[in-house]
Amino acid sequence: MSEAKSGISCLDGGYRRNRQRRYLEHTIRDEHDFVRHADYVHYNPVKHRLVTRVRDWPHSSFHLYVRRGLLPQDWAGDVNADPSGYGEPRE
């Protein structure tokens, strides 16, 4: 099995797990923590400029949250309509 497939790399004759950079394991502690992480996941396509509104990303669980009445259709607004300067810095 190749190094890429196994996820194991050899370093100084020993083996160690090859982890993704910046990946941290996290156990959801409570409902508030779950909501924060769900919000983060829902907003990611906007943050990475794939869409300007959360609702425009078709692969999101956001649409299920809207159908169940947990979030409004316009949650997080439109990134182009927000003159406040909040969020990630633009390049």
C-alpha cells in the first residue's frame, strides 16, 4: 500500500499518522456548541466565495433547516449587500 493510501509516513525509521494540517478533533459539548458548528458549516460556501448567499449553495443542510422552520430563508443575508465590513478580509 502506498504512503498516500495508507495515511502513514515514515520519519526517521518510525511511523506516524499523517494528519491534515489545521485539523483539530472536537467533540460537540452541548446544543449551543452544535448550533455554532452548524452555522459555521452553513456559512462556509459564502466565506470561500462560492456563493453570495447561504441559500444559493444547493448541497447544504441549510435547506433542511429552513424546511423545518429552524432558520429563515434569508439567514446570514447577502455578502454583497453587507457594507459593515464584518467577516473575513477580502483579498
